[in-house]
Amino acid sequence: MHHISRNDNKVDGLAKMFRYSILDNQSFDVPPDMILAFSISGLIRKFGSNLTKVMLRVEILKAVDAEDGNGEISKVTWRIQNFSSFKKGQRLCSEHFSVDGNKWLLRIYPKGNNVDHLSIYLCVADPATLPSGWSRFAQVGFAVIDQIDRTNSITRVTTHEFKATESTSWGYPSFLALSELEDPKRGYLLNDACLVEAYISTDTTQGLISHELILETDSDKHETKEADGVKAAIDNQTTLKTKTAIEPEEDMNTFFSNLESKLSSFKTLVSQEEAKAALAKLDEAMNMTPVEFYNSGKFSPLKQAFKILASFNYSYTTLTIEQKKELLAMEESLNELADRAAKAVEDKSHLTEKESMKLTVTHNLDRNLVRYKEVESKVKQVEQKLAAFHEQVEEAQKERENMLAEQKGIFRSSKKMQMELEALEKKWAEYEAKAEAAEKEEKTVEAEWGRRKDFISSIKGKI
């Protein structure tokens, strides 16, 4: 096998998204908080010409030692420049890429997802469109590359079964400590650029992705070919480059000022009535309890409401920047709260189930005890008949043996049920504690839910 190197076109991620907006009449994809906080010209005023550059490249590695499947591993290389410009909690989502016929994306929190570490996840793209019962096993490897000495790169490898209804993302909240990442003696940040790699395969061959493979992908041990759609994307990018000439850096302010007016002509406007209708749907959901919302299946319709709210121009409202951010961040938090509430109810019902089991076992033990005494009495009667009526000894002996066999069976089953009862009693305190914790969690969730309900009520008149 041999390695084929590729000279991939690397296009400024933000500029690329802007070009798609102009030429293909598509809305550009920047984080919602940036859409709310700044207009395009505002971005220039905020960041000047030092806009963050994100470059993505997708390849396919062909493993030599694959046992099952095709042995293909998709390698995604994500170079993030101007790394120091990111703020804590800021989230980056990559472009979609294809693996085994499904669309995926990488989600990275450069300064951590509520931790002092770089956080990284592999996510199913557009999970709401997946068919019922969809699942996909995947081997996943993540790496932050030491750009001075690749052998010092930080890697982690895991496996996960992605499911449409419950598990559409997987990764590491605490992948690499920021103190280590930003250490100037290390090569993780070179010229303020971080190089992240992800390796994904749906092949079930055990150990297909490893630390050694990640470090050696640039050697001659693997054959590479471009991932599905990458060549077309590169050709498209080349066409876009031809059609749209990027101004010199000193003219960037002028470029984006002109771009803002062009974007406004392509962007689909959301009316105030549509925004109010979307907010009304959200208000209706908030009037449910978390468990009712979870069971109602209404989260999918709310996605459209959040899309409308994300596209709405808030310039003519009295909402603050913080309120806009919290409103758009609620889509993810509502789903999480509903899941937590459903889990709490499930944990509470677990105790009820065990109580029912205990009653059933106790009832059966009572019945067996009564029957045991009945059989014991009959055995004595039979023994008396044997003594009084010698001629009936053989018949009575058979009856006695049958009764004794039944008595032993009852004894064995009673011992077994007694052990079950003792096992239940040993864990009874655990079941009660779990139920109590679940009840507290339910109250906590309801309190958080109530806060969000009050928040929605407080802003209804402002939009």
C-alpha cells in the first residue's frame, strides 16, 4: 500500500460561507450569538481584519488489516486559525461531511464547554431528519496535533453506537487542558493555529483506529483517496474563487460593507407576526410540565419555531443581547431538561415496581406457608392411617411419598423466595434513596423549567 498526498484547496471558512450566500442564495452559517450581537459591518468593527479562519479537509484512509467491511477510515483535518480570538464557551461546528452514507459534523469548544479544557464531539448532522430506529456503530479517534513533533500529539480513541432518538453526539468535554494546549513550549498552537484531526469508521473490525495509526497517517502505510463529495466541493470552491475576488486585507472593511447590502437582498425575512407565532408555540410548550413536554413529542415542531426566531431581525425589539442569546440557546436546554425529567420519573417508578414485586413475593410466601401446614397435617393423618390399617400400608405409603415430594418442592421454592426477599431488603435503602434523589431531581427540573416559563412570559410583550 502507498500514500497518495493531496494538494487540497484550503478556503477561509467564514469567507466561504459568505460566498455561498451571494452566489447560491443560501444563508451563511455563523454562530447564533454572533448573528444577534453584530451585523456584518459590526463584525468588522468588533474584530477588524483579524477574522477567525477555519479550514477543513476530508480524506479516506484504507486500512491494511481490516477484517470485516471495507476498512475505510474517514480522516477530517480541521485547522483553526486565530485561536486566541475565541471566548470561553464559544462553539464551532464544522461543515457537514459524509461517512458511510450519513452526514456528520465536528463540534468544538476551543476554550471549553464549561471546563478549562478543549472540548470536542462527533455529531450526526440534522438528526431530526433521521428515520425511526436509525443507529450507526462508529469507531472514532480525535487528535490535537503537535505541529512541531507529531509523535507528541494528544489522541483519544473510542467507540459508540449513535442512535436517532437518544445519542446523536459523542466525544470528550475535557479533551486537552487549556494550560497544556496554550503552553508555548508545546506545538499545539503554532502561529495561533490549532490543528485538529478526527478519524471515523463504521467498520466493525476491532482496533481499526488507534493511537499509532493517527500518528502514522502521513507515512506510507495507508492508501488515501478523497472522501465522497470533496472533489466536487473543491471544484466548486475554485469556481467561487474565480467569480468572487477577495479584496486585499486593507480593503476588507469596504468588502464586507458591500457584502452586507448584497446579503440583505438574498436573506429570507421573518415578519414580526411569524416571530410572535413562533414565540407563542414556545410559550405553549413552557406551559406543560417537563414530563408532559417529553411525552408530547412536540420538540420537532419547536425546531421550526427556533429557526424562525434565529432568522428574526431583533433590531426593532426591546430585547437585550443577553435575552436574545438565552432565547436561542433554549432549544438545546429544553430538550435536556425534558430528558432529565423523564429520567427522574423513570427512577421514581422503579421503586413502585419493586414495591409491587415485594408484595407479590410476600403473598406467595403466605400461600406456601398455609399449604405447607396443610400438607404437614395430611402427612400426619396418613401416618396414623398406616399404623391403624396395616392392609392399607402400600396405598398410604404412596400417598405419603407424594405428599413428602410436594413438601420438599414447597420448601425449595420457599427458600428461593426467602432469598429473593432478603435480597430486596438488602437493597431497599438504595431503592428508597434513589427514589428520593429522583424526587429532588424532578423538583429541581421543575424549578428550572418554571424559570424559563417565567422568562418566556416576561418577553412575550417585547416582540
